[in-house]
Amino acid sequence: MRVIDRICDVLAVIAGLYLVWIMLAIVVSALARTLYLSGTWSSHLFTFSEFGLLYIVMAASPWLVRLRGHVFIELLTAFLPKRIQSGFSRFVAALCVLICAILTYFSLVATIRAYEFGDALMRSLDMPKWLILGAMPIGFGLMGLQFCRFVFGPETLHTGQAGVHE
């Protein structure tokens, strides 16, 4: 899991840097428009920002799973008897693994098909569709592996305490 954790750490840093890049691109684009300097390059900034949102989500999500940073409600687990809480939490994590496995499979199939057919997304800059879709099988696959930690590892996904605990 250490290798997977390091990969997830690197992807989270890349996602954070991409988010900063998007913020700077918005500022540059707004300044260029104000100074009447916009051109095709500014529309490319918008395209890369748009596609970047998918990359950011897929790159940061496995890291968030590991840290239990995703939004989930512990109201039910807080009211379950202590002897059932761990098993229920592992069951929920196993469902998450299954869902991630299904999403990994179908997004991988879509990515491969887009590559084989040479599909492109037409924006200000034509992008190969597989290049955009390719983030999804990687992200969902890593999320599934991270959820496995809560199925088979010593820790559970849920704390068993209702409310905000940070």
C-alpha cells in the first residue's frame, strides 16, 4: 500500500497545482479581456481549465478516501451497537470497492473505445477523448484500492460517532 499511497500523494499534489493553475488562468484571462488582449490563446485556457476539473477530481479522490476526507454521514453508524459497527463499516467499504470496480471497468472500456475510434472532443482545441477519459479508470481504480484498506485493514471507514470530528 505504500507505493499506492505515494502515487496518491503525488496525484493530490498535481491536483492542487492544477487548481492553482486554473485560478491563475482565470485571472490572466480576465485581465486579457479587460485590456483587450484576448485571442485564441485565452479560449485554450478555458478549455484546459474545463478538462482540468475532471483531472483534479480523479487525482485527488484516492487521497481523500485514504484520509476519510469524503463526505459521509455517520448518523447510522453512531446508533448501531458497538459489536455491529465495525462489520457494517467494512460492508459499506466493500460496497464502495464494488462500485469503484464497476466504474473502473466501464470508464476503461470507454477510454479504450475512444482511443480505438480516434474520438476527439471539439472545443477551442481538439483533444483526443481518450486523454480526457483516461483519468477516470485511474482515479476510480485507486479509490477502490484505498477503500480496500477499510475492508481488510485494521481501521474502519467510519468512526461510529455522529457529528463533525475534525
